[in-house]
Amino acid sequence: MNDKLFNALEICLQALENGETLDAALARFPELGKELRPLLETSHHARTLAAPAVPSDAQRRGRARLLQHAAEMREQKRAPKRTWLYNFRPLAVTLTVLVIFLASTGLVSASSGALPGDNLYQVKRAWEGVRLLTAFTHEAREALHLEYESERLHEVDELLVEGREEPVTFLGYVVTQNKSEWIVAGVPVRITKQTKVSGAAINVGTGVRITGQTDADGFLVAQSIQILPPGTIIPPIDDDENGENDGDEDDIETPATATSTPLPVSTITPTATGTPEPSETPAPTETESETENETETENENENETENENENENENENEGKGGEDDED
Amino acid sequence: MIVTTEQGELDGLRDLDSQVIGAVYDRYYPDVYRYVRYRIGDEHAAEDIASDVFVRLLEASQKGRGPQTNLKAWLLGTASHIVTDHHRRNYRRPTDELTENMLDPLALPVDEFNHREQSRAVRSALKELTPEQQHVLALRFGEGYSLEETAAVMHKNVNAVKALQFRALASLQRGIEEVTHE
């Protein structure tokens, strides 16, 4: 019965769609007229909801939107796949913001002159670490390392000048050696029985790491001395800040690469015991060891100079020697 | 031959080929729009939903969840889901529909007023039907599809569609009577 009713409805619907009247359609199924009539009338109402026409502007807008979306999807598809580094992008952004924030505060600049033992010294060192993290090229990192090691030397000098006792570590070339006192990168280093020296052969010109403590006498008392591996960045010596060791530093300007680098050893060379005229021997010896013809000529021209001027001549010669070295 | 053409369209959609996408849109948009507009009184909402259907087609094709054979059936089925979801959300905000359908009896001729009142009653009753009943009425009377076309889109056999449309019309009739007598 139901199937017959369903089929009759479908036949009547098709008849109405073909333009027949309701009564004409129902005339096919007089026994079902009572059930079908309200349904066919409802179907007429249902047809009235059909959209009259598709608005062309709506279709155009939809098309543009769709093609735009497709273009964006194509771009995403072509974009290179994310590497593991991409996952650290938020960290990098945070770090950069932190760096900018710290740099914009006065804290960092205030800490720039801090020495070991000062309250802001840890800020200074932390900032150095941050700058290293944000140096992305090998050259930039090397330049920073060099800058920081030079700063360590400067700090040691400052501590010695102030006579403060603070623990320090720095790198430098051995300039002079005797039993208990070395000069390393212009810093007077006191060797004690407690000093641990690693490596059998530390000679003048060897690059070393000194760990110790500055004392009130202007010395750094070494706790340990280690030979640096090849390739370690070691700062050159700033001769302006080490006036009392001038002669040594001039030679160290060019970093020593071998242990046999000739260095001025006048301070530790035994004086000429066999020289007939002791008062004159030291000056030429030192001048020759430091070298320039120009200096020699100058000394020859002044060979009648009084002993009291000797120190002045030495200083002048040394100064010129330094300039020549730079040339 | 038809299958080959449709397969080409499906391949083009997966490749995000602009020409294929444009051609698919031009071919099917009128059907999709009419379908959505039949089930939704709001013209602007119908435009947005019809547009969304094609965006979803692209996204589904990229994820491998797009149509495998019958593109039109997929589009209209997706349109049905979106419309149902739209009704569900609007059910919580009935004032939207009321605003559209509120009429001033004095501002319109009697015939026009009666016609609009009748349409409002039919649409109100339509919304109360099950999604499947709305679907079959939209295909048969909104799109004007034959019984066979409707069966293909709904993935049903013809007899099932006959029974479904019978019940849908019967439910609609009762709904209209209820709305009219309120």
C-alpha cells in the first residue's frame, strides 16, 4: 500500500511539473485523492521557496574568493618545509627582545667598567654571554672572544693598580721567566710552591692561561698555569698600559707562534761580568737586542752623552722601536 | 567519457589548478547556491555558505578527503552539512530570522502580504524537518532534480527517495498547518 502511495505521489508530482492541474493529476488515482491532495498542495508551496535566479555578483565574488584561497594554498605548498630550526624561532625572537631590552636599560652600560668582585661584574659577564649568543658568524664570535680576553687583561691591570685582591683568570703570552716571577702579557705573575703548572715546557712566547689572585703588592699570585691549545685566541698586549714592561711588549705585538720567539731578555740576562767597563756595556747590549739601525745611529751620534741621559735615550729608542714595529 | 572528465577535474583540484578550479566553480556554483538559498532565507548568508562549500572542496582535496567520483553529490552534501550547522547556531539566536521576516501589513498589497506570510510559514515549517527531509525537498523542489538525480546525489535508491519525499511532504504539511494556526 505504501509503495503504491509513494509511486502515485511521484507520478502526480511529475504531472504537476509538466504543467497539469492538481485535479488532472489526482484523476489518475481517485482512490488516493484524499491522501495525495494535501501533499501535492504542499509540494506547490515547497516549490515557491526556490531561488528565482543566481545573483551574478554573488557568483563573481565567490569565484574571486575561491581563486584567492587557491593561490594562498599554492604558496603554502611551495614554501620550504620547516626545519628543526623553525621550532626555535619563538626562542630566537624572545632572545632578541631580551637583548634589546637589556641594551636599552642603563644596567649594561653601568656594568661595562666593573671589575671582578664588583656587584655589577656578573651583569657584565652575562651580557658578554648574550652578545656571544647573538653573534651568528664565526668571524663575529672570534672578534668578541678577542675583545673579551683583552678586557680580562684590562681588568687585571686595573685590579693591580688599585691594589685589590680578587680572583682572576686571563690568557696571554709568557714574556719573561725567572724562578718566582714571570711576566705574562705584561702582567707580573708570582710563582709560588702552590702554583700548579701544567705541561712540561713553558717557555718565553708560550700562550698560557693564568688563574690566580691579584694582591696588594701589584702581583698576580698564580694558582695554576696551563698551556693553551693551538688556535686559542690570545689578545695582543696593549703597550700603553704597561709602561714598565715596554721593551717586552713591543716584541709581543705580533703574537708568538713558537716557543723560540726571540724576546727581549735584558731584564733576566745576566750582566756582563767580563766586560772591562761595566758602566757602558748595558746600553749597547739592550739597543742591539731591540734592534734598529736608526737607533744605533742615534746612539752613535750621542756616544758622548752623559750617563745621566742614558735612561732618557733608552726610553726614546724604545718608543721608536715600538713605532717601527708597527710599521 | 563523463567519468574521465570528472576525474580530470578531481586531479586538477588536487593540483590546485586555477583553470580547473574556476571551471568547477562555474559549473556547480548555481546548483550549490540554489540549494543553500532554498534552505536559508537570508540571501547574504546563502552567498557565504555557497562560497564556503567550494573552499572546503579545495581543502578536502588537498587532505585526500575530497570527492572520489560524484563531485556534485559531494558539494551538495557538504552544503547540507553547513546549512544544518548554520540552523543549529541560529536556533540559539532566533531574532535574526524574525528581523528578516517581520512585515508591516500596511506597507504591502494584500496579495503580496499573503504570499510572504505563506512563504514564511513554509520556511518555518521546513526548518523543523529532519536534515534529510530538508535535503530531499531542496533537491526535488529547490533544484528541480528528477527522482533519479536526487537519488544519485543522496546515494540512495529511487524507492528510498520516493518514501523519503512522501514523508517529507507530509511533515511539511503538518508544520505549515501548525505555523498557520499559531
